[in-house]
Amino acid sequence: MPKKRPTSINDANLVFEDFDTATDQAGEQPVSQKQQKEDQFLPDIDNDELVKRILTKGVDLRLYARDIESELHALEDEQLANYEDNESALLELDSEIRGCDEVLENMERLLVNFKSSLGNINDEIQTLQSDSMSMSIRLKNRIVAEKQLGKIIQGVILSPEAVETICNGEVNEKYLECLIEVNKKIAYLRVHGKQHRQLKAFQEMQPELERLCLKASSKVRDFLLAKINDLRALSTNAHILQSSVFLKYRFFNHFLIERHPEAAVEVRDTYIHIMRQYYLDHFETYQRGLMKLERPVADKTDVIGMEESNKLSLFGSAKPTARDKANVFNLGARASVLDADDPRAIVLSIASDSNERHPFEALFRSYNLALSDNAAAEYEFIMQFFVSPKARQKITGSDMARMVFGHIFEPSIRVGEQFLKGYLEGAYDALGMLLCVRLVSQMASELQRRRVPVLEAYVNSVNMQLWPRFQAILDGHIESIKRQSSYRPKSKIDTQPPATVRRYVELAASLLRLNQGYNTHVVALSLARLRAEVQAYIAHTAGGSSDKHASLVFLVNSYDLILTVLYENGFTEREEEVSSWKQELSATVLEYAEVELEKHFGYLKQFVVDAEQQSDIGQISSEDLNRVVGVFNAEWRSKIAAINSSIIQSFSNFRTGTEILHAVLGQLIIYYTRFHSLYDKRFARRSGNGGGGGGGNTVSQPVGVQNVMVEIKKYRNNF
């Protein structure tokens, strides 16, 4: 066996230390083209790591190449021997491959035949698909044609039962259903008549439908006129008949408006004529019944400045004074008529049986409540019955409803205006007038909420009557106060407020209550005029008395009464009426405090005023100081008690009396404190020998301010 060649570079212990790898220039042979091609497949020696390691170790490349070649021959021999050993297996494998080729050839023939069959099936499928598309298009065309023809046929064909009902049937719910069907056919024929005028069905049906329309219009007209004539009886409740019959069959009138306008106008005019008289009769009857229930509240003598004494009438009977009529100036329970939660009107039969009497505003409210309720119901009925949603008219439905409503309710509205006018001719009740104004405002708001825009003219007319009369009545009150102010006042004044003041404040408080939430300028201006005249009257009455103390007590009591009534009605100083009288009372209380103090401690007050005017405090006489101190020390307790007693007798109001007492005693403390200051300054130079000033007189010691204040506190809760 040959020696095995080394398999790695490390096995060849070759040394290239003396090997010259440089090529001699003279012996350099030209490189052949074949050698150049072989060199292309040789590795790059400079970049090959194996070659670098071999060169680094100094291996002989020729020997190493021979070793590699020997190894390759050995491997070749080994592979040939291996092939010879496996020759039978390779032949068997070749035989199997040939058998597989035959099987695959058979499969190829089968697949080719199958492909040919699939091609035939595909042709058949395409043929079927083409036939299906053709059939689908024909079906779609037939469906479209059937749908269009079906609409046309359904739009013009009418069942024999419907024709029989329209021509000979009774007008009832079944007739209504048939008429709706006929109306649809007529509408369809008119809309599509031009488009399908060539169709024979249209040509044949148009005259037949027109004859049916005329027949139906005649029967519907007779039916509606008969039902409208049933409204003539006063015992008939029109609203029940409207809801149960007319609204139920309102399509009949809509049909006439669209298909036979002349008949619709006849029906409308007949309804207007009958309902105009129907409402007029009912409202006249109701108005006459209400007038019998009136309870007079005031006459022309019931003014703020009326005479207190009773007057004899022409036949000698005494006429009762205003104080017997509690509701002339005081609103009281009359404000309940404005209660919007009470929807009830006065029922004449019940009121007559119970012998009830009501002020005019209650009667006015009942009439307006009946008027507005009936007007709202009638307007809604007109909008539903006489205004067709499909009517082709030049004016809008709202204008048509207003026109019909105006013709029906004009006489009834005139009755309401005359009802008010007749009362106003002899009305002297200012509160009643303002209550009526507020009732009208409530009615207008309610109609606006219900969207019934048909009584604006009535509301404006009523307001135009009420406001001037209200102003005239207040002018009468003002003139009556002026007349009282022109009389010569009594020299001996009654310190209690006169009836004129009480009547004024009750009326003013009532007007303020009725003006809350409205803030009407007319009412505010009238109250200001009244207030000015009453102030002048009170000042005139107080000015005629020679007793200043009594005049001030009269003023305080009068102002206090006014404020007490205003406070009791819930008004505060934010109201101009309250703030104005509050200022008058405050100024009068201060003046009264000065007068009362002058009455009991005038010497002290006068001394303080005169002494404070001296430029030199030393000029104040010690004798005068001693005199003032002596008098004050002797009677100050009794004088304070006298002030308290005087105020208790003059003022019965606890709150006012307390304020006045505090004001008077407060002024006393102020003057006495000023006196003490003068006293201390006058004798500030004196030593502690206790002697008098100048002439050796003894100086009296005044009562301390603290002692006086302690005494005053005893009277704090006397009221």
C-alpha cells in the first residue's frame, strides 16, 4: 500500500526560508491564453487565508500539490469501487423509474381526455349562461311593464261596489271610504292624464270619473247642509256636533273644496250664517244673565276725598258712607278673580238659584272666558274643516280661517264690547277697572299660548276702553283730594289719621298689588300723582293747627298708618311708594323729637345753643350754669317720665312709638353731653378748692351722663 499523503499543511514540514519566489526577468516565459483562463479559477493568493498560513509555515507547494493529487486519485478509485458494489440496486432503480414513466404517460392521456371533456362542458355552460341572461332580461322587462301597467290600471279602475255606493248608497262611513278612493282615482287621472292620454283606459275612465265626482259632490253637499241646519236649535251643543259629525266627515268638505268649489262656498256660507246667529243668541243671553248678577261696588261719591258725614238724599234717607263698602278701596279677596288655575265661568242657572252677586270683574272674566274658549274651539274647527291641506287657493289657510272666524264671531265680539261699554258709563271702581285690564292681559296670553290669533282686535278695543276710564276714575280721586285741601283746616286738629288717608293707602296698596309683575307706567304715574296730592292734603291739614305738637303727632300717625298698610301688603322700601313715605316719616320724627325736647328741656337746649355760639368759653356765666344744673338735677327724672307718657298717649303703634321715644331721648343725651362738655371746659381752670367762679359762688355738680343713660334704659321696653 502506498504511503498516505499528508492531508493538511501542518503535516508537510516544508521550509521555504531559502526559496526565491521572484521570477527571473530573463527566464520569464509568456503566459498562454489557456494558462490565463486557468488562473481565473485559481484563488486570490493574497486574500486566501489557507495559502497565507502555508506560506507563513514554509511548506513546499509542489510537494503539497502532488499530495493533493494522490488523494484525489484515491478518492476516485474508492467511488468506482462503491459504484460496482451498488450496480444491481442502481439497475433496479432504473427499472422502477421506467415503470413510473409508463404510469405517468397513461395519466397524461387520461388528463388530456378529461381536459377535452371539460372544454365541451364549458361550451355548454356558456350557452346556458347566455340563455339565462336573455331570459332574465325578458323577465325584468316584463316586471317593469307589469308594474307600470299595474299602476296605471290601479290608478283608473274603480270597483263596481264603490261605484254603486257613490251613486246610490247612503252617506256614512262606508261612503266616506269610497269617496276617498274615487278622489284618489281623479287625482291620479289629472296628474298622469297628459302622459298617458293615448291609453284607451284613460280615455274611457275620465268622463266616467267626472260623472261620479258630480254625483258625489251633490250627495255630500246635501249631507253637510242638512247637518249644518241641525245647528239652528239653541238646545244643540255645537261643539259636540262639530267633533262627532263634522270633523269625522271633514273629508267631504275637503272634497268639495278641491272638486266642486261652488258647492264648498255654499256649505261655508250656510255654516257662517247659522253659526253667526247661534253664537250671537248664546252670548246675548249670557250677557243679559250676567248683568242681573252684578253687585255694585262704587258710585260717583265713592272717592278718596269724600265727605265724612252722611248726606241726605232727596227723600230724606241717609246714604251710607264709603266705610260701609269694604271693597271700594281695599282689594281684599277680589284679587282671586285673577287666579289662572280656576277655569270655571259663572253658570247662570246655579248663580240665579243661589242668589249670588258678583262684582263686575267677575262677570267680565266669565264673559271673556266663554268668549275665548268658544273662539279657540271654533278657530281650531275652522282650520280643520274649512281649510283643505290640498286646496289650491290664492290665500293661505290661516287667512281663510281668520276670514270665516271673523264673519262668525263679529256680532258676538260686538256684544262683549257693548257689555263693557255699558258698564263703563257709570263705573267709578278703579280697582275693578285695573282687574279687568289684567284679565284681558291674561286672556291675550292664553290665546297666544293656544296659538289662536283671532281676538287681537277685541283685546285692543277692550284695552282702549278700560285705560281711559281707569285714568278718569283716578283723576276723580285726585280732584276730590284737591277739594279737601282747598277747605280751611280746623284749628283744633285730631291727631288720628283721617279716613281720607286710610282710603288712599288701601287704594295705593291695592294698585301696587295689581301692578306687580306688570310694572305698567300708567299705574306708576297715577300713584305718584295720588301720593303728591295726599302729601299736600296731610301737610295742609297739619298746617292749620296752632298746636305744633299736635300737628306733628298727626303727621306721624298719618305717615305711620300709610307705611303700616304698605308693609302689611308685603311691600318694601324698594318700592317708590314706601321709600317716599318713609322719608317723610323719618323727617317728621326728627322734628317731633326736637319739639318734644323743647317742651320738657327747652332751657337746657337753649343754653347749649347760646353757649356754643360764644367765642370765649370764659364768657359763659357761672350763675346760668348753676341755674341749668339746678333745674335739671331737680326734675330730669320726672321730665323723662313725662316724655314717655306723652308718647304713649300720642302713638298707639308699638314700633313707631319706640322709634320716637328713642329719637327724643337720644336727642336729650346729645344735648346733655354737649352741656357737660361746656361745663367741663368752663371750669377747667379751677383748682380743687370747690369754689365758684369769679365771685366766690359755689358751683353745683350736674348729674352724670351715665346716670341719665341708666335712667333712659328703664323706658326702652315701655311700648
